[in-house]
Amino acid sequence: MASVGRRLKTLRLDVRPRLTQGAVGAKIGKSQDLISLMEKGGQLPTDQQLRVMLDLYGVDQPTRLDLLAEIREARATEHVWWTEYLSHLPRSLVRLIEIEDTASKIAVATGGLIPWPFQTAAYMAALDDQSVRENGAEKMSGQHAVRQKRQDIVTRSDRPVIVNAVFSEAAIRAQVGGALAMKKQLHRVIEMAEQANVSVRIIPFVAGAAAASQTNLTIMDFPAPNDPGVASMDTGTGVSILEDPREVRARRRRFDYLVGQALSPAASVELIRTVIKEQ
């Protein structure tokens, strides 16, 4: 549903002069809010609504048939793994999971933390020690299960996502969870870095300010042509999802800057191996 919504939004924005959601809603006899909901993946259009929208957008027949097939597939597979966790998750995180699941490429910058696609269960537990004390082990256990399930997009056999990760040397030297747990975590990062769809870059301490960055952002790209992508940032109390193309471009520039300060993937893995030997 999220993928369909993004495609509909891209088609609308490609029309010149540009069409507003309100104008599209008026054409199908519905409100602007409904068009917004569709474009966010919250509701699928009916076949009739889709035909009117695609006529308005001037979409060619092959694209129409492809989109109609995707909508019918979405209707048949509306039950997804995160459904069972909905009552325990904030809406912003559910939205992020929906977007991640349809992404073809993800860029992750996490400062002094191991990126979430690579975290082991022990590392997660150590990071969230205070939250466990405040919110209870049961609630946090559910959140850890969700975080681990999110990692499946990297290793799944069907359309595994491409991951470009950059983080500080501090992330591999901090003893999160103790020496043994951290050693296992570092081996996990190396294991993931050996995957063809994964690239790991570490910003060494000698890079200065870039290595001290507390940036925690994700940029997601999608298969649809001309899609500007989506960025998300951990705010400390939740997740901020940024869909404005200007906001996304600004985060791309930040990510590119950090990559420019980082070691190559091969040198990054070698540094991790060195840190393991030093422990």
C-alpha cells in the first residue's frame, strides 16, 4: 500500500501544471484528505477512482496495467508481519516500517551507534537498559522483536534492500553490553558487510568533528522513477519522517559529507578486525 501511494504521488507531481491533492479529490468526488491518505499508503483507490486519477495524470497504458496489478496484489496481501505489534508501536514508527519495507536502497548514518540493521539482540538490550527499567522488560522485548524483524529487509531473498551505512569509530570501540557481547556485535557487522548488498564505512577518530557527529538519520530510495525519496531522523522521543524533497536533499548532503570523511569499505572492515583483536 505504501508503494502504491508513493507511485500515485509521483505521478501527480509529474503533471504540468502541477495538480494539488484537492483538485484530484474534486475529480473523483472525494476530499483532499482522502487523496493524502492514499498517497501515504493508508488506503487503496478503487478501480474506478484509479482510472479517473490516471486519466487526469495522462498515464500510459502499460503503467496503468502495472499499477492496477500492484493494487490488486496489495489488496490480497494487506496482512503484514507488523500487524500484530500495532497496539504497542507509535504511529510514526509503523509508518517508517511501511516505508522501509518498500524501499530499494537505504542510507544510514548513526554516529556513535552500530546501525540498526546490524544490531544484535544483546546490543539492543544493553542500549535500552534504562528504558527497560522505566517501561518494563515485556514492552521493550516487543520493541526489540520489531527491530529485529525490520532487519529482514536486508537479508530477505525477495528484493533485499541495498544498505549504505556510515558511523563513527566510537561505535566499534564502546563496550556496549560488555567485551564478549561487543565482540559478537562486531563480528555481526563484518558478516553483514560481506553481503553483496551492504556497504559499511567507518569515520575514524582522526577525521575530527565528523567522528563526533551524533547524526542518526536514514534516507530511503524507491524503485519508482523520479521518486525523491524519504528521510527519517530519530528525535530521541520518536521518529520524524521527512518527505519534502528539499528536506530529503539536505539530509543527502549531510550523509554525503559523512561518507567523504569515512574510510573505504575494505579499510573499515579491517579496522573492525583490528578492534576485535585488541579486545
